[in-house]
Amino acid sequence: MPNGAQALLTTLADAGVTVCFTNPGTSEMHFVAALDSEPRMRAVLALFEGVATGAADGYARMAGKPAATLLHLGCGLGNGLANLHNARKGKVPVLNIVGDHATYHVPLDAQLQSDIETVARNVSPGFVRTSQSTAALCRDAIDALQAARGLPGQVATLILPADVSWGEGGQPCPPPPPASPQPADAAQIEAIAAAIRGGGKVALLLGGQALREPALLSAAKIAARHGVKLHCEVFPTRLERGAGLPAVERIAYLAEMASLQLREFDHLVLVDAKAPVSFFAYPGKPSQMVPDDCTVHVLAAPEQDAVASLARLAAALDAEQATPTLQSASRPSRPRGRLTAPKVCKAVGHLLPEGAILVDEAITSGLMLGAMTAGCPRHDLLTLTGGAIGQALPNAVGAAVACPHRPVVALVGDGSAMYTIQSLWTLAREQLNVTAIIFNNASYSVLNVELDRVGAGQRGGPKARAQLDLHGPVLNFAEIAQGMGVSARRVSTAEEFCRAFEDALASPGPRLIEAMVPEALNGTKRRVLPWLLRSLPNLPRPLAQALKRKIAP
Ligand SMILES: Cc1ncc(C[n+]2csc(CCOP(=O)(O)OP(=O)(O)O)c2C)c(N)n1
Ligand SMILES: [Mg+2]
């Protein structure tokens, strides 16, 4: 008879969960020991829980199935929370396994005792369960997996007491049945088709499942036949884009620009997406981005089959045979001279290989990334779904584990990179094919912009500015990377960057390029931005759109 942990690992592997991102402690030792009895399970050690959880997120986005985590009690779970939050917001399936004290040890309130369920509920609202016995463990795991893999995908937390893990009499369980989500029903389809035929201006807002090729093609056929506009949510979980695919315009991060994008529409059709709201509230500005006179329709809620719903809508609109507009191939030229963030984006667009996985947490340095890579060979884009920074390097770990034959390129702000910098060690240990590009602008640059936008800028003195400034000491990412076994280069010209990027792409295993850049929004640009954003609603539409394209294309 296997013990609980052994039976659990068999059950997970039988169900196709074959990767576990771990950061264990004493209460997880039987799980750790059982890893050697299940050859199908790959265990990847992370040196901080936020790396393990972000890797599980990145893995599932690319593999289309969940990985497991293995975290140590409430404190370990707490350390991993931010990236579980990003997974939750991205509707990404994660089987979040948290070890606990033995059941009889809990009342003794030992040093590491804490309320794990309460910590978990925030990121795992749909499924938190503490397994109560070895006999029930595998059933609990299957229930958790079923919850994680359903639509929408979610973080499901299984809490595993040490005695449940070491107890004899584990009983492996068969895999759960696949989810069978329903598409929109005939009435739903007909109402939306009527709105589209009605002649008003219509946009489809695509999110979640609707950002992969089959759904994009259906949407693009509808667009070609009926002139509707295709938008995509501001931070897509996984967007397939590039030459040969339909292009969709992302909703802007800056609320004023998002309002501008949406203000012309009479109807907004949500396809596995939420009606956009402003990222933060700003004094005197609206939080809702959808204009009052725009009717919002739901073609597919997150629990519905968005791909089939779009196909049905295309059929109802007689658009199945329409020729969709596809992005044409084009690349920017090779940049030259002193390095800036837009030049890094340009170089990435110039060189990005076919089939790359682009992970974007470049914050202000990535403003030009979308425009510069639009016509690149097809690739996937993963973004900061929940706004909790420290996601890109762990996501890159997971994406590379999921897709070992695809190049992963992670673009990360220096501030963001430091939250989960231990990812570099896992990249080196697993020899993952990742190029990490760190923008060293020695600043939490976006917060300087926000300081002004929330209206606190005038009151911000030197102490306030110092909280957003990363000078003294300036971080040296090339040295940090070398210290974790990742070969790295610090570059300050476009020529050096291009050469370093070419080298990185040509060699297997991880590389880091530290791009020494000035802040993308600094000096005059930063000073005029709040004023410009305030005036956008009052400018003639073509002028406002041209300005938007210039600042955040
Ligand atoms: C977990 C978490 N902590 C803090 C923040 C607040 N925050 C948002 S952006 C940012 C700084 C980003 O700096 P960097 O990555 O260097 O990008 P830059 O603004 O310089 O382009 C911070 C601290 C956050 N979003 N998430
Ligand atoms: Mg920065």
C-alpha cells in the first residue's frame, strides 16, 4: 500500500499533472520523498515561493493544463500569494498544494502554525480544502484538479497535513472527466447578431480563451463581414499574435486612453472579458470606461465556451466564408546609437524568432513593445494579468518548462525583476531556454507618473521621490545573474544590445541582458503627460487618437 503522498503523486501523474514547482519544508518531507517513486512527475525547485507560484502560472498559460505547486504552510503560501493573484485574475488553472502540520499538532499552536485556509481563500475563492485523511486524499486532489481545470480556470488549494501525507493506505483515484462548457445559446447569439446587424458601431472585447487563433479567426471574419472593431483586454493571459494572425487592439492601461478607445461605440460585446474599468481610481475621474450610452452584451461569460460561441455568432452573421484581415509581416529596422527603452523594443521586433513566447513586464519601458512586434513571426504574449509585479521572470520559468523547444523572451523592469530575482537560479539549474531582458532605469518610473496623475505630485517632496528612486546603489543585474549561474551582459548601446540578443537567441540555456536605459517617460514628457491625458476627452477624435498612438501605440 502506498502512503498518502505516493498515492497523491500517482493520481496527479495519471491526470496529466506532471510538473510540480516546489519550495518545501519539514511538513512536506513525505511528499518530497515520494517524488522518487513517481518518475512521471518533474519537480522544479524555486528559491522563493513567488517563483514557484508564478512558474505554475506561466506553465499553465502555455501548457494549457495545470502544474502543481508545493508550498510550506501559511507563511510559504503567503510568500507565493502575489503570483497566485495574477493567476486568479488571468483565469489560469493552478493546483496549489500547501503542506500543513499533522492534524493532531495543529491545536498545539507550534511556531509555524497559522490559518492557511484564510490565506488561501483570497486567491483560491472557489476551492480550498484541507484533506482530513489518507484515504480521502486522492479524492480531494481530484476534486481540486477538477475545480482548477474547469471554466474559468482557477487556483484550487489543497492543504495537505503531514500525517495525511505519511499515513498508510493511500488510494489513487482516476482522473476527473474533462470540462464540458456550454457555448452561448441561440437567444444570446440572436440578440447580439441583431445588434451587429443594426448598423450602430460595435466592438468585440476579447479576453481569456478568445485570444487564441481559432477564436481570433472567427472574430476577424465577423469584423470583415460587418465592420465591427476587435479589441482585447488590457492584460491578456495569453495572446497569439504576429504575422498571419488577426490583429486586435489592446485596451490601454491609462484610463483616459481606454475611454478614448471606447467612446465611439454603441455596443460592446464581451467575449470571456470584463467590461473595462480603470486600473485605479483617480480623483474626479470616472472608474467605468464604457460610455453611458453604450450597450454591453455578453456573448460568452468566463464559464462558457467562448471559442464555440464566436463560431456560432459568425455563422449567425453569415460571416463564416468572409476573408479575415490578417496582420502582414513586417519588422522594424535595426536600432543604432545610445540605448533607450524604445530601441530595445525595436531590436526585439527586429530579431524576435518564430514561435517565441514573449513575457511582458517591462512597465514603462515596454510602451513600444506591442507596436514594434506586431508584424513579427507569430508568437505568444503573456502579460501581468493581476498587476502584482514580480510575475515575468517566474512566468518565463514556467513557460520554458512547458515549451522547451520555444524561445522565451522576458522583458522586465528593474523594480519588477527584484521581487522574484531568484527565478534566475531556477533558470540556470534547469538550463531553461530563456532570455531575460532587464531594463535598468534605476527607477519605479511608472510611480513617478502616477504620483502626478493622482494629484499628489505637487505635494511630493524629496522624501516622496526617494521612495520611487532606485539610485544609490544602482543595481547591477549582470553581476546578480552571474552570481546565480546565468551568463549575462550589461549593454548601453543599441549595437551592443542587438549583438547580445543575437548571441542569447543562438545559444541554448538562459541569458540575461541588462539594458542600461533612461526612463521612457522623463523630463518634459512626464510633465506634460497628466495635462495631455486630462485634455484628451475634449480634443477632436482624430487628434486624440494620433496622440494616443504616439504615447502608447
Ligand atoms: C506586488 C506589487 N507591489 C507593488 C506594486 C506597485 N508598483 C507598480 S509598478 C511598480 C514599479 C515598477 O518598476 P519597474 O519594474 O522598474 O518599471 P518602471 O516603472 O521603471 O518602468 C511598483 C512598485 C505592484 N503593482 N505590485
Ligand atoms: Mg524601473
